[in-house]
Amino acid sequence: MKIKIFRKKFSMTNCTSKPFTFSRLNSKKVEASFSGGTITSDGGLLLVREVDKKLGITKRLSKLLSDRRNPDYITHSHCDMLRQRIYGLAAGYEDVTDHDKLRLDPAFQTMVSREEELASASTLSRFENSVTRDDCLRMSMGLVEHFIGQHKTVPNELILDFDPTDYRLYGDQENKHYHGYYSDYCYLPLYVFCGEHLLVSYLRPSDIDGALHAGAILKLLVKRFRQVWPNVRIQFRADSGFTRRHILHWCEHNNVDYVVGMAQNKRILKLVEPTLQRAKSTFEQTELKQKDFISFEYAAESWNYPRRIVTKVEYNSHGSNIRCVVTNLSEPTAESIYNEHYCLRGDMENQIKQQKLDLFASRVSCQRFMANQFRVLLSAYAHVLLASLHQVGLRGTKFANSYYATMRNKLFKIGAIVIKNTRRIQFLFSAHYTEQELFEGIVQKLVPG
């Protein structure tokens, strides 16, 4: 034991590096080394910590996970490890291997609300692989309960956007399959958003119908929301991959509106042909892009009765562009249904891009499928924290609608010297940080006076 302690101290007190040089400035040498001491590049992550303390997200989340470890040998609680991973994702650290360095950083320890070494990469890996299906189910339910808890008044309408995406696989992950549309091995997760609120982040193998389990998830969400808000209006919105008879039928018999993409076929194109020819003729005469919206009744062979189809017919220099949706909305104009209802689902696609690119939800490199589901949920909760920071701290500022990558670069990645003694922990931010007044204003919103 003494030998191990000596080695640990020796490695920490000698973690210096030889200087390396850059090109000269006039006659002066430009040198650098990793020997500056306790300096952090993530000083602004304190904002995320304050949002979490204000809302209690990770504290509640930790109570949803079962802990089968022997209490006598526990050094790192589930709450600490959840914060370590979720805050790390928010700061741009997508891999557990990053935490072999971060765990020794007093700044990151402060973020996690500890004053000792944090969990190592191997400890975090064991944590991820210990999570069960029931744990992930409770975490998923926690997303919905958090959404409900954020409403101080009863909402008039909830628009539920459903959409799948692809997570490419490059290893030997469990439930790995080739997908013909994406031309690669991948998972096919299903996302559900209500505005910027993430409700469902459900990992699935790719050898399935893209709408698999969407109907069941819709039923569970509607049931829960109407338990809390009996009279709330609910709308189901999705692309043509979700035009399934059982989903549309259930919506119609449970007072749920829907606006869903509709794939084209010969019968629909025949009904649209007169409008398309008029648009083409007008374009040839004026050389101006033509756009028209029409609505008609249509019954697919698998449907028991006709439904309303709204179609956008466009003709320009590139040719025709025809888009269809099926809906049970009774609004009078086809244009309002298409533009004011269906097109807005593009915001949800941007939210999914943030999950994949900014919060690394597609980093599903664990061998176990359920461990990868847990990683996807960690990214989901990182989204919850950053979305809450948008709402609580950034409203009315120039970053009110910023992407998470922009928040990270402008607000989190702040260089700071960290001074720690028995009475206080000081973060001495760079005097040349460009958003000083904005940052102080956000802190005043988050931290009680």
C-alpha cells in the first residue's frame, strides 16, 4: 500500500512537460509547455452546474438508477458519475477516456460538487455497462416527468414531433445490422420532441420498420399528458415513414390531431396532374416559380375510409416538386395546414442534429446495446440541462436561440485560474474574455441573491 501511495504522489508532482517551440515573433522565441498549474479551459461550465442545482435534474435522475454495489466499497456515487458524464458532454468531452485527465482537475471537481478525485475512465465504463433495461425505462419516464414539471400553467396545445435518425456503427456492437437506406451498419433511434423539449430518446436496432413502437409511445405520452391536463389539445406530427393505418386510426378515435407526410403514388399524382400542368404552363410563360396548394379526399387501399390529403404543387427551373400530407385538421386552407403546421417540423430535425453533433448521442461505441441506450439518454439529459439554461439564463440575450456548440464555445470554454484553500474556491477568469457583462448577467439570473 505504501508503494502505491508513493507512486501516485510521484506521478502527480512530476506531471510536467518539456517546452516546445513555435515560430519566432521578431527576435523573440515563442515557447510553451503543459506546466501552467491549476488552469481550466471550462470555467463557464459553472453555469450548467447552477442550472442543475436550481432544477435538481441529476439528483432526481440518480434516484431512478438501481445500485447493486456493496455500500462499503463505494467511492463514487451514481449522482457524481452522472454529473461527470453529463457535464462532460455539455463541455464537449464525448469519451470516458477524457475523464482520466478531467478527474484530477479541481475545476471539474467543483462542477461535480466534489473536492476529491472523480471517477476514472474504467469506473465510468463499468457504470455504463451496469445499467439495466429497467433503469433506462425509468430514465426515459424521467424526461416526460421533467417536461410536465416545467409547466406552471396548463398548456393549450402539445405538438409531438416523431422522427428516426441513424447512428453509424464501426465496431461489433450488439444488435448491429445493415440498413439499405443509409447504406451502412447503424442503429435507428426514435426521437420525440415537443418544441425544444426532448421527450423520448429511444435506441433501436436498424432491422425494423422505422415507425416501430411509435404508436405505443404515442399512446403512453397522450395517456400521461391527459392525466395531468385532461383538456389539452394534442397533435401528432411526423414524416411519411409514420403513415401507418393503426396510428392514424388511433388518433382519430382518441381526439388526437395529426399532420403526417404522405408518400406519392400514381393515384395521387393523377389527382394532382391538372394543378401541376397549370403551374408548369404559367412558369413557362412568366419564368417565375409557381406554387399552389390543394386539398382532396383520398383512400389508400389499406384504409377503411377516405382521409384529407393536402398537397403542395411547385414548379420551377428544376422541374416539379410535389409534397403531400395526410391530416384530420379541419382548417379551411391547404396552405395554412402545410406551412403553419407541417413545415415547422423542420425545427425538430435541427434538434436531432444537435443531439448527434453537439451532444454526441451517436457515440454508441459500447459493445452492449443497453449501455449504448444509456449513453443516448445521457446526451438527452445534457440536452435538458442546456435547454433549461436557454430558458432560464439566456432568454432575452443574443444567445437565446443559439445552438449548443455556440453556447459551449462562447460561454463554457473560458480560461480560468483556479485557487483553492480551506475557505473558498476562486475562479479567476481571463481578463480578455469577450462576453464578461453577458456572463455576469446570466449568473445573476441563476444564483439567488
